[in-house]
Amino acid sequence: MSARTTVPSVRGRKVRRGDVPLVMVTAYDAPGARMADAAGVDMILVGDSLAMVVLGYDDTLQVTVDDMAHHTAAVARAKPAALVVADLPWLSYHVSVEDTVRNAAQLIRAGAHAVKLEGGRKRLPMVEALVDAEIPVMGHIGLTPQSVNAMGGFKVQGRKHDAALALAEDAKALEHAGCFAIVVEGVPDEVGRMLTEAVDVPTIGIGAGPGTDGQVLVFHDVLGIEDRITPKFVRRYATLGAEGTRALGAYADDVRTGAFPNADESYHLASGEAEALGLYGAHLA
Ligand code: KIV
């Protein structure tokens, strides 16, 4: 069994200091967490992408703290060696500092080791309050999906130099407020590198090029469980969706033709019991 990943062990990881890039993947249930952990990932993110890839919504705005806690608990029951980070969903950290700490505590009590929240400098009071309550926080800047309406869609951020510089200020402020790592999503490669250079905590990229201190992808994207949308930044390592459809089709055919279940896949009475019931026949053997 590999050693457990801890917040302090993540905080110190920088590729520029010779460290190997961090690996994070999302998971939303116990079997997914077991697969990710057996694969040796460093961190499992119970992402609010839950809304889109598991619950069938069109954006991440629909999930609640209760939804996130439910799925965080399922992941935690797998007892992964990976660090479990749970997303604070939209509106769970926007109203007040008190609300933020209470909502984050629900995710920690469900089994998360840390929480992640989206946004830069305007979230600093929330980040500071969480750190003060001994709750480790991962930041998330760039394309922040909870801002889909404010951004006018899922759009690459930091394309202009002033927007890129603003992101660098956000990254430094989050680090200063106590974030132990920062997800950088949907920015040009050059901006991903600049943000990584700007801070001493690791940056975890998604659609931010190869220059960050780690990468994160969504479980269903890596495994090709869905192929309705393939963002440019996704690499599929399997086609489980197609394989699953093929397998379910074969099962349906076998049921319809009577090929499933066979004798080996059935329970049988001992011969004396079968006789006592007046049942005879080769199929009872
Ligand atoms: O919810 C999520 O899956 C995420 C990652 C894409 C970073 O926030």
C-alpha cells in the first residue's frame, strides 16, 4: 500500500525544484476512488463536475453541499491513500464567511481532507477563515465553471496580457492567504507557466498546458465513459463508454436468446431435495 498523500506533502511540490508533477483525477463514488487509488494518483477531487458527468445537468451550478457531501462520503469509504479534496459548490462560499466554514466543515466531516473553491482575490476572506479553522484550501482560477454565466460560457481566460497579469495577482493572493495548491483551468500554455512561476505552492493544470506542477482531469473524460463532448485539453486513455455499451448489448442478446444464465450461473438443490419436490431432470443435476 502506498503512503498516504498529505496536505504538507503536496504544498512543497514544485517541478522547478525537481519534483515529479502531481496527478489528480476526479472521482464521485467508492469504485471510482478505488480505481484511482489503485492507479496511484496523488489526489482525488470530488469535483462539482459531479453535476455534469454523473447527475446529468448542463452546468455545475445545480449541485448542493448535501450532494457534494453524499459523494465525498462515498469516495472516503474507499479509504484511499490519495488526498481527498472536495469542491465547495456554487453559493456555498459566496454569502458569508460563517456559511463558508460551516459548509466546508460538512465536507470535511463527510471525509474530505481539504476543500477547493473557485475565484481569486474576492474570495480571500473565505480562504482565510477556512485556513483559520484548520481546513486546508485548494484555490481554482482561470476558467472557473461556476462563473459560466458571468463569463458568457466556458471560455479560455487570460488571453490578453492585463487579464493574465490579473490572474497572477490572484494566484499570489491565494498563496498568501494560505492555499496549499491552486488549480489553473483553461488558460494559454504561456499563462499556465507564468502563474506556476509566480507562486511557491503547486499549480494543478487543466487545459493550462504542460508547464504547471501537476495535472487534473475528469474521471469520465480519461476513461472515455462519455464522448458527447471532447474538450481540446482531454486525452482519452480508454473507451469504457463504447465497451460498456457493447457489453450491455451482449448481455441483452444472451437474456433474449436464453443463453444467460446457464447451469453454472444458477443455484441447484441437492438431489434428495429435488426428488422430495418431485423434480427430476438433467437440468437439476
Ligand atoms: O469539478 C471539477 O471536476 C473540477 C476540475 C475540472 C478541476 O473542478
